[in-house]
Amino acid sequence: VVNIASTGRIRVQQNPLFNDPFFRRFFNMPNQPRARITHSLGSGVIIDAEKGYILTNNHVISRADKITVTLQDGSSHGAKLLGTDPATDVAIIQIDADNLTAIPMADSDKVRVGDFSLAIGNPFGLGQTVTSGIVSAVGRSGLGIEGFEDFIQTDASINPGNSGGALVNLRGELVGINTAILSQSGGNIGIGFAIPINMARNIMQQLLSHGEVRRGRLGAQAQDLSPQLAQAFAIKFRRGAVITQVENDSAADRAGLRPGDIVLQINGRQVRNAGTLRNSVGLLRVGESVSMKVMRDNKILTLKAKVDEPLQHQLEGRQVHARLSGALLSDIQKDNWLYGRIQGVLVADIKMGSPASRAGLRKGDVITSLNRKPVHSIQELKQSSLASRTLLLNIVRGNSALFLYLQ
């Protein structure tokens, strides 16, 4: 386990009046700094000694211009960021150093409530500190901490600076990455959370292989199986995820999943709630097979599906066409009260001075057709523009419509 210090700059929002030297002199205000330096302290875990890979939290190194890793012998090394996934708060960095020791990893799916646990990290920048406790719960989700939550809960003391550190078992094997605490005071009260190492390892492998996390998509909506729903369905199970909606021609639809089905297991792992189902599918790679054990009409069925690619609801314009560089494009959701009735692609944001801006695109424009062919989504826009060097866009702007020619 290592100590991590990061330094970055955050742009300071200024009152535009104070850009004028007259106002600054009048109010006796000196020149205001346009950025301030930020410092962050945290921890990390060496998971590959030969390559110098270190696993930590995204929030430890986010916005960092400089990352420094301090080893147990007191030596400091500059680190390079290899990849990060804010949705799970996982990041991987690399250092160039000799004689590193990697921590062995356990199977976090085998962690049980009551297991002994040790939290190792750098709380408050004090240096390596070890605290002990037990596993209080597994599969914690719905806390609003991260996008994908499946935490191990422990009462081992976790404080600011422990983030990115190791949660280990009695054999000294890594079972989780310490991430967050639940506290009204900001200090430890015995409720800490760690990302299971199986989840973190999966994310790490995708970051190293692709530079990003490619999450799978089943194409179904689900809710927790509550005691009331279990009574309504006349079943004895108290854990599972109830399917509420299945998208047409999705992986779930092709597998035969229906609204009202209760998913009990996915790839042999018990589905405790809708969060477990979402996490399990989200961590699968695109094209990977998934086996689901579901209950339908008091009968247990096994359904198999291949995970779809996730829908991209937002995309940088340059990823669609070079002429659209500088625009942030977004699909229009049906529940969008402002644009929901318009079929097209929304220009969610635009960078001033960019090719898209110079061509006349504005924030709030809706692209309804490309080269006189209607487009209803980012994917359609991207597909239609593949063979086009120039773009003729039909734009809805407020209560009017116009054509823009991008060449």
C-alpha cells in the first residue's frame, strides 16, 4: 500500500466586472487569480510489481496535473495516469520503480458478513495506518456515492486519506479498495465502504485494454423485489429484481425476458436487488454471454442472452464528423419537456471558435436531418455522415427552422 499526493489547478469563477481595471481600482481589489492550486492526499495499492501498476480511487487523482507516489522506504516517484472510471471511482496509475511488492488478490464474491477485515491507508496524510474490524454487510447499493455501487461495508476505521487504500482479509489478501465513509461529521463512525476487488479488477482490465470501460446493456428496466411485491406475486423469495420494461429487439427481448419476470441469479450469482442486476450487467463486456435464472408464473426458467453495446446518448461532435468538432451532441429523451416532441439530435453545448461554432451551430439547436435524410438519434447521424465530406443540416432553432451547409 502506497501514499498518493496529487496537485492540480481549478479555474476560479470571477465576476466579469472585475475584469475591468477601473472597477478593480474603484473597489481596491487586486488582480484576482484565475486558478487556484488544489492538493489531494490518498492511498493506492500495488497490483503489478513488474509493470508498476497501482490501483486507487478516481477522486484521489481527478483534476490532478501532478501525481506523486511515496513508497514504504520513503522514496517518491512521479506517476502516470493510465485510465480512470468515474462511474465506479476506480483509477489506475503507473510508476517506474524497482523492488516493488504486489498484494495478492482474493475472490471478493466469497466475502461474508462477519469476516475479519483490515483497512490500510494514509489517513490525514499521517502515513501508513492499519485499522481492524469486520465486514458489516456486502452488496451495499443505492447510497448515491457512485454510479455503480456494490460496496463491502466494514467497521474498520476509514478516514479522509484512506481512499484508494486496501481492505484485506486475515490472509493479507486484497478484498476491496477503500472508497467512502458515511458520516455527518466527516470523521469515522464505523460505517466505511470498499469497492469489491472483483469489480475493481474488471474495470482495471478494461482500462488497460481499451483505455475506457465498455459497459454492456441488457435493454430492460427493473425494480427491487419488495415484500409487498413478493406477496402480490405469491412467491416465497424475498430477494431479486422484478423486470418492469423490456425494450424491443434488445438483448433482453431476444432472450425472452418479459415484464413481471423476477431475476433471481445472473451467471450463477444471486441477484439481491435491481442494483445488483444493473451492476452485474454493466460490468460485462459487449458480446459476452449471460445466463439468468428467472421466475415466471411460479416456474424457474433459465434464459441466455448476449450483452449489447450501450446506447450512446451523448457524443463529442468530432466523433461523428470532423465538421461537427466542438459540439456536444445528445439524444433527445422522450421525457424532455422542452425538446421531447422534436425528433432529432440536440446540440447540448458548443465550444466558441470551434469548427461547429464557426459553421453557425448554436447551443440548443436540434439537427433534424442530414443531407435531406431525417435523423432521430446520434447513431443515425453518425451512420449517415460516414461517407460525406460536406454536411447539409436541417436545424430547428426555437420556433424557426433553417439549413446549414458545413464544408
